[in-house]
Amino acid sequence: MRIGFGWLALSMPTPLYGVLIKVGFTETLTIVTGFAFGPIQGFTVGALTIVVSDLYLMPGPWTPFVAAITGLLGLCAGIFRGNVSSLGVRSLGVVAVVLTLLNEFLQDIWFSAFFGIPLITTLLMGLPTAITAVINNTVLLTALGPRVIKLLREAAL
């Protein structure tokens, strides 16, 4: 899915690339994996999803950093798993917003440092991408998250 949207995004004008690349299941799958199986598995799925898909899309110096940041998303979801008593729609929605904003902020910090752009400029440039990612992850996690997590946990037994 990420590869397909990546190819579509690469064919679009530059302003649409950042928005289209955030539509998909990468972050949602990472969060769900962390919730279903724990922090190590969440980190592994997040990091490997980025590395493998970038091999098909456009690997670059950002790949290890974005992979680590996305892996951190799964790690945090696994940590939240132990601290959230129920996996209701509301708790998944809050976790989706918090983790997605953390993910976007860390990627913006890396982008700012790597390319020497002021952080405030990077944050403003990344705002459409962040909004798209928050909407995408919140909708997918609240609509599908509880059922998918339950199915994954049952399948693992």
C-alpha cells in the first residue's frame, strides 16, 4: 500500500507529495502492531516497513532516520498498551493523535537539522502533511483498530 501511494505521490507536483505519502497504512499498522504484540514488535514492524518500502521507492539519507522514528511510533504504542486499560475507540483516537503528532514533529526536527532549515519553517511547511497523517491515522485506528487488534491477539494465541 505504501509503495503504491509512494509511486502515485512521486508522480504528483511537489506540494501534493507530502500529503499523498501520508495516506496509507504504515503508521496505523505500526501502532496496531505495538498495541497487539508489544513495543519490540511494534518497533520492528515500523522500522522495517519504511526500510523495505524505501528500497522500492526512493531510499536516501533519510531512510534510517525515518525508519527509526516510525519504529519509535510502534515502540510507544506498545508502551501505551500496558498503560491503557481498554482499547476503546476514544483511547485509540487519543493515542493516534498523540503518536502521529510526535512522529511528525520528530521527522520535522530531523529534516530541519539535516537540511539546515529553521525549525519553525519546517513545521509550517510540514503542516499539511501532519494534518493528513493525523486524520488518516485517527480514522483508521478508530474505525478498524479495536477489531484488528483483537483478531491479531487471538491469532497469536
